[in-house]
Amino acid sequence: MKIGVFDSGLGGLVITRAFIEALPEYDYVYYGDTANLPYGDKTSGQILAHTLDAVKYLVQKKCALIIIACNTATSVSLRYIQQRFMPQYAPDVKVLGVVIPTVEEAADAVSKVGVIATNATIRSHIYREELHKIKPDLQIQEIAAPELVPALESNNFADAEKYAEEYTSRFTNIEALILGCTHYPLLKDCFRQLVKKNVRVISQDEFMGKKLKDYLERHWEIDITLSRRAEYRFFVSEVNDHYQKVAAGLFPGIGIERRE
Ligand code: DGL
């Protein structure tokens, strides 16, 4: 059985690389729903439908552990999938998201946190809710950045940087900034230059690998079901040149396949 990773597009590849760097011996199946992105501007119903489809696909690909490496899909659908869908559909398969590990990383030693994410993630207020569970008096400023994912997906880094600057300037007196979208690590250096020196930029590619490792150490009952042949497969719902190039840069020699 394998580890499945799902995102709407490019962002999840960055997170998959973090997993593979931390745990290279496992077998991974990645699925990017490039035909339907951006998820951030869709309704909750649409996001749930696409996420359920992706989870079913990864179950069919023999994944025993599925990580929804998309903040938008996690925000809208993880609870439903964990509590209602999986117990009926595939009770032995575990599905995890990216919000809780990020919140654990951010809540320490700060009193005001900024969150930048897609429209749907901000609308869900999941970061605010989960941060307040850990630290009820934390001040949280949330900003939706709908233009960033489309700019990154169309390889328009110049525009993406301009938008990042505009959005970052709206945060006031934050001590940490959560990049609450798996696409934003592609812009993390830019965000680090834009924020004041004392602001910690929390980028999911920098700790998700360690979080997965910790999880598997604690959940040996899942770990023992996972195969270790270091086989990595990457599927997308629609192949495009930019995607192929980014993937080849992150995983030299590995091709992207169209979902069958
Ligand atoms: N990468 C996804 C996330 O983490 C969203 C991208 C999209 O809008 O499709 O939120």
C-alpha cells in the first residue's frame, strides 16, 4: 500500500517533495486535479465533489494513507471525509490534511498571526478556528489572495510577486505569517523579503516532511501496511507544458502521467 498525495495543482508537488525528502523509501502516488483548478474560487459543494473524486482515485491506486495537501480542499472537506465518508467507503484508509500541522507550527510564541490563503480557505475560517483551539487569545488577521494561484499556475511569477506585495502590505503588526496554500511555498522567498524582519513566514514545505515522519512513528499500525520500493508516480487530470517543467525541476527524470 502507498502514500497518496492530492492537490489541485502545482502546490502539492512541492509538499510531495518535502515528504519524499523526509521519507524517500516509501511508495507515493500523487494526483493533481489540474483540469479543475483553481479550487479557491469554487463553492464548497464543488470543492467537496472534486476532493471526493480524488480520494476515491487514490484509494483505487492502493493508497492506505492519503494526504490532502491542498489547504482549500482540507478546509472545506476533510472533516466530512474523515467522519462520514471514509468509515463507509474505505474504513482502513486514513485521510489527513495540512491545516492542523501548520497550526501546530504557528501557534508558538506569537500573539498576532496573519493567514494568507485562497478565498475558500479564508471563507471557512478554519485557520482561525484551529489556532484559537490551541491559543484562544491569539489575534488573527486573515486575507484572501484569489489572484495568486492562477498567476503561479500560468507561470506568471512577475504578476504573482506584485499581488504578493499588495496583499502582504495589508497585514498589520503580525509576528508570523502562515502561507495557507500549498502553492505559496513557490513564492516563499518573495514573502520573506516583503514582511518585516521579525515576522516568521510559515511555509508548509519546510515542516510537512517531518510531520509525516512523526505521524508514521506514532501510527505504526499504518506504517506497517506501507510498501517501501521508492516508487513515485505522478498523475494529473490535465497535462500542460508548464506543469511538466515544474515537475521535472522538482523531480528530475520523473514524468507526469494523465489520469486514466
Ligand atoms: N493549493 C491549493 C491550496 O492549498 C489551492 C489552489 C487552488 O485554488 O486550486 O489551497
